[in-house]
Amino acid sequence: MTGTVSLPKWENEQALYHTRSEATMQRMNWAHGVLEPAPEIRETARTLGQLDGIFQNASAWRAMDPGIVVYRVQAWCPLVEGVEGGLFWGTTLVEPGQVDSEYFMTHGHFHAKRDRTEYYATLEGEGALILMDESRKTWTEPMTRGSVHFIPPRIAHRVANCGSVPLRCVACWPSDAGHDYEAIRKSGFGAQLLNVNGEPKLVPSRT
Ligand code: M6P
Ligand code: ZN
């Protein structure tokens, strides 16, 4: 017996955590999926202008106001990004809208660490989770209030709003997953979700 007391692992690793003690608790409005503002919550908005090359019809995209906000993200990252073993929590709000017949959607990404997974869950609105494997096979899962989605390893993911109100969802992902946007910027997804006679239809991408 040495008489020394080991600190719990969490405290030993304090440097990996953001410092405020309140950082282990936040509040979210579950009806709307909005996290209450706090210093630890990072808020970003993605405009049409920032989504160059993401929508299929480039001339329709160019003709629209680049300042239009397509989606907003709140991310709560209580650990330093890249630390193994932690979890991050986020909310995404995708506005209703289209570029030509293609629904407003998130940029989409693979995880930089390809074997990392994620949960998405829908709080409000109607849309689709668009998934793509590394061979570019692309499919969707319907997103409606209450749907919970497990995103398997090595699967790119993005969210499209097919309805007329904001699509609101929450996400939970590993703190060392990272985002690989490059693969999507380069070749996109294997199919685009289009409004065909009022119904969402997955149409193979033009190559
Ligand atoms: C979810 C999570 C986040 C992601 C966000 C927006 O909240 O998956 O990690 O950043 O959606 O998606 P994207 O990064 O593809 O724009
Ligand atoms: Zn992800």
C-alpha cells in the first residue's frame, strides 16, 4: 500500500477537456432541437455561396442569392477534437428550398477515420438521410419526426429537406471521427435527391 490516491481518469485527462466545469452539461429544446446558447456551443451557418459544386445544376445555383442560408449547425464538443473515446453532440437545421429541382441539403462528409459511426435523429420536418458507400452506391432513409438513424462505418452522409418547414435533427458522433469533405467536393454522391412531380426521387448523378 503506497497511500497514494489515483485521480479518476477523467481528471487526469483534464487538459483534453475544455475548462469550464459547466462544460459537462448543456440544455436543448427537444421540440425544436435547439441548444441553448453557451460558450461551448459552436454555431455555424452554411450559405448557398459556400456550397459551390454541391448542387447538380450549377447555372441554377449561380443564379440564386449566394447569401441564402441553407443550413445551420450547432456543435457541442466538450473534448478537444481528435481525442479518442469521446462523443460530440450537434443539431442541424436544414431550411426548406431547392436549387432547380434538388432539395436543400448539407454538404455531406465521410468521417476522416473511416471506421467511425454516428447517430442522427429527427425532431421536426420531413427529409431524407442520403448515404453512400465507398463504391459510390447511394441510398436514402426517410427522416420524419422520431426517426433515429445509425450511420455505419465507411458511409458518407448528408441530410436533405424535402418538406416545406425546417428539418431539424440531432447528431452524436465520436470525437476522433473528423470530417472528410474533400472526397465529396471532388466527386459528390452517386445520386442526387430531386423533387420529381412533388415526390423525392433519387436520380443517379451526371458524371
Ligand atoms: C451533423 C453532424 C456534424 C456535421 C453537421 C453538418 O450535425 O454530422 O458533424 O458537421 O451534421 O453536416 P456537414 O458537416 O456535412 O455540413
Ligand atoms: Zn458525420
